[in-house]
Amino acid sequence: MEAKSPIEALLFTPPQISQAMDLVLNTSNHASILIRILKKLMFNVESLQRNKNKIAFNCSKQSKIKH
């Protein structure tokens, strides 16, 4: 059966094309999930860095008080 318009062509796509479209959608969805995870990890790394700096500052204050 021949498709007459681009819309009709979508109705008659071979299974391989449909599977490829699903794969592209899943891949982009996975990419957005990975980007969100990466942003969260970067935020956590920045928080850890700030905490490390606070601890180092507090330790230096303590050592000055003791001496």
C-alpha cells in the first residue's frame, strides 16, 4: 500500500523504522536523565568542596587558638 502524504507515510512505516524511532526517543530520554544525574553530582561535589574549605578554615582557627 502506497502512502500519499507524509502523515500517511508514518502510518505505513516498516517495523525497523518504528524501532529506530523508539530507540532515538529512549536514548534522548536516557541522555536527559544522565544530564540531571551529572548536574546533581556536580552540585554535590561543590557542596563537598565548600564543606572541606570550612573544615580547613575551622582547623586553622583551632590551631591558632592553641598556640
